[in-house]
Amino acid sequence: MAASKAKKQEMLTEVQELFANGKSFFFADFRGLPVAAVSAIRKELRANNVGYKVAKKTLIRKAAGEHGYKEIPREVMEGSVAMTVSYGDPIAPARLLKKLKKTYEKLELLGGLFEGQILSSSEAAQYAALPSKEELIAKLVYMMKSPIQGFHGSLHGLLAKFVRTVDAIAKKA
């Protein structure tokens, strides 16, 4: 059933607000997923500060065009499309969709809009593979701590050897 002109205008306004407030946008094909699965996906995304909107592709294209994303290729928005919107970490939607695909095999990452660029499915998957900011900080701290820890271990070994030697000499005398 076709949506009325007023309903379409309301949906367009909602999508424009998402583009105005969001940092990045990734598209997913959710065909074949039961309603319970879609509800669980929405809940998981919401818990991670990621929006989820299903709207007509023409309305999404129109709103995207108004925000600098011209000519979105068909393969980026193919089938039944859900748009995920990042309000915090710009890579979070792609990473979450990749994680959710393990549980819901029919969920497909189609592409995205990120920092003025239109991403294909493979490019979006590459972004999804990037570690989070917290993971990168943890790796950096580990890398900074590792040489210090090794140096400490070396010094501790030398001191322990020295103490054992002095103790052996004291016991011998």
C-alpha cells in the first residue's frame, strides 16, 4: 500500500534529522529475518548508541543528497534496507552489524556513508573489522608497558642472583 504524501513528508523529516545528527550511516539488508530477530537487533543497536531506521529508499536518497551524498549506487541500497546511524563511535554500526551477522545469518551489510564517502559492501566490511577505540588504547598501553616490564624483569633477575650469591657466601663463611 502506498504511503500518503503527508506520511512520506513525515518520514523524510525523520530521515533528514538522522542525517543532521548522525556521524556515519551504514545500510543492512534484513530480508528473511523474523520480527523477533529485528527487534533484538534494534535493542542491541540502541544499547550501543546506534539508531536504526527503515524508510523508503527514495526518501533516504533524497535526504542523503541534501547532506552531500550524491548518487548512492544501487548495490549500497539493494533489497529491504535498514539504515543504522552512529551518534558516538562512527564505526560502531558497521562493527555491530558484523557481530550481529554471526547470530542472524540473513543480515547483510550493504554499504555505508562515512565522512563524505559512499562505501561499498567490501569497504564497509573493512571498516567493520577495525578495532574499537578502547581496544586500540589497550594495545597501546600494552606496547608501552611491555619494554618497561621486560627491563624490570631483567633488573629483578640480576638483583635476585646477586642476593643469592651473597647469601651463599655468607653461609659458606
